Amino acid sequence: MPADIRPARAEDLPVLLALYRHLNTADPTPPPDLTRVAWQAMLAQPGLTVSWPNRQASLSPPAP
């Protein structure tokens, strides 16, 4: 089954930050304004596409 992905959007930031905190529990939480500005800059970067799963897509591997 092909992956159902799309370009990331500004509203994906909270989920991305939650994943980052889950994977890097020892890292301090960055200031919200700083993360929002950095995320917007990334999304606006010409030639850069951040791939993101559609909400309906499953991140689990398919059953055997």
C-alpha cells in the first residue's frame, strides 16, 4: 500500500513538537515563538518540502 503523504503545513507543528519531545526527552522545550518562526521559515524555503503523513494514514507497518 503506498504511503499517503502531503507537504507539511503550519498547523502540523504541535504534532511535530510532541514527537520530538517523545524522542528527545532530555532536551529542553524551545520557546513557542521561536519554534513557530523557525517552522514557518522552513515551510517557506524554496525547494524544500517537508513530507507529512495525512491524518488518515497509518504509521504502523502492515500486518503480515
